[in-house]
Amino acid sequence: MEAKLLLIPWMAAVIYSSVPLFWFPIHPFAARWRRMKRSPYRALLPLWAVLIAAIASLTWPWHRVQIYSTLWGWVPAAFFFGAGFKTYARVFSEFGGHKLSGEVELRPGEHDQQLVTTGLHASMRHPIYFAHLCNMAGWSLASGLTINFVLLAVSALITFPLMIAMEERELEKRFGQSFREYRNRVPAILILPSKGRRLEQTHRTEAPE
């Protein structure tokens, strides 16, 4: 892959790996963000931009270093891209942008507060994070970039699990026993959802990502 084209998978990995860092200051302090009269995204979006810039700066020295360089990498990558984008499309159609952006969590007075346990959430508690990791894996396999595999490993083993843990503590505070029962029944991320399980259309309500 040409050097200029390597910027695309590198930047994709940078953005995806910044997602947990964006949510770290949100879930533990959700009550404070909710008390703001103005949209909390006025502060959060600039913060996210700074995080992306910081990760990009830290990883820039390795943005062209590849473990391998072959077009055959796109073969396994296509499987992960397919799974990731299919999940994005399904989640977006079921919940819409307000739920995916976290606005329902941060501005509860403007949105219904219900725990969603149907649709894709009947198979895994965090389908959108599953999609993020699938696409990170796809860009890593396709490009062969060393830094992409490093960011994927850190995301899959450290930052994404921490983000999920913080999010679920916040959900447990709001939904109590209902969420605990759901958490005990459904895995956080399921690589291959059961074909026999019916994926019902959900209400347009908030759900774990």
C-alpha cells in the first residue's frame, strides 16, 4: 500500500481508539453533565478533537511502519468491515442518532429513559462497540500497520473494557435490577450472534452501546 494511502487506515485507528477516551469523562460524571443548562457537547466535542490530535501526534512516528504489505490482507479485512458496517446500519435504524451520540444519557429530560433489551441488544449488550472493534480489525488487517495492531490490542484489552465497565455502572444506577438481570442474561459482545434468536424491532429508546 502506498505511503499516502496508509494515512487512511492509520487515521481510522486513531479515531476509533479515541472513542473510549471520549467517554471516560462522561459516564462517571454523567450527573454533572446533566445539570448543565447548555449542551454538554459544547465542551465534549472540542475535548474529543484534542484527544484525537494527541493520539495522532503520539503515533505519527509509526504511521508508515508495516508488519506486512499485501493486497491479500483485504480478504480477511472484508469480513470484519462487513460485520462492522452491517451492525452500524442495524443499530442506527433501530435507535437513531440521539441514542448513538449519548444525548439520551446526558439530557434525560428531553428523552424517554428505557432500557433496551431487544433487537441486536438481545444478542449482545454493546453492539456499537463490537462494530468499532470490527472496523479497527479490518483496517489493521488490510494495511498491515504495526501501530494499528497495537491500538487494536490496547482498545480490545484495556480501554474498551474499561469504558464498558463505567457505562454499565451508570446504567445500573438508573435501571437497577432490570439492568442487572439483563447483564446476567446477555454477553457484553458476541462475535457470532445465535441465528436461532429472534432479533425484534426495538422501541426508539436508549440502550448500551
